[in-house]
Amino acid sequence: MADREIIQAAGAPPAIGPYSHAVRSGELLFCSGQIPLDAQSGELVGGDAPAQARRCLENLQAVCAEAGSSLSRALRLTIYMTDLGEFAAVNEVYASFFAQEPPARVTVGVAQLPKGAYVEIDAIVAL
């Protein structure tokens, strides 16, 4: 496929499976889900869901930057949470990244996430 470019971001943690950080196609960037891993150590960080959501969004920001875009240009995000009781607290962190014109969003409660994370977030971003 000619209109498909793989993005691997030096500022994001290495993938923990057979996937790319993102794929650029045309004017869209499809970002894989990010869990709250430290980019240098690859270790899980953040003791609670809000702290983990912040790291997920920071990791996504690094992926967007590598592709020449910004998380502020996100069209849609999906948040996966193991405890929807933390929804309001995660929302506060999320709102700090999208103060103006937030993207479309889905939040899904899940039984489990990789490495025991509480939060995972993926994104579709305009380039």
C-alpha cells in the first residue's frame, strides 16, 4: 500500500507486541493504544488511574510529535479503563489536555489491560 507509513517514536515506550506506534495514511494518523509505560525503562508508572491516564496521553503526544502533528489535532480517542469508578478523576486529567474543542471520545470499561495497567488510550489524529 503506497499511502501507508509506519511511525515509531523515540520519545514513546517501545511497543510490547507486534505493532507500530502509529500508521500514517493520507492526512490521518492512527495511533496504537498507549499504556502508562516510561519511555526509557519500559516500566509501568503511575499509582492510580488519573496518573496513568496522564502518562498515556503524554506517550500519545510523543507519537503525534514524531509524525509532525500534535495531540491537540486529535479527532477521536478511545479510553479503556479497568475501573469506571475512576471516570471523573480520569476526566479531569483528560480535560487538561483538551481545554478547547476536545475531540470525539469513547470510554470503555474492560476486565484487564496489558501489564496490569488501569488505563490505555488510543487516538486518531489529523496531520
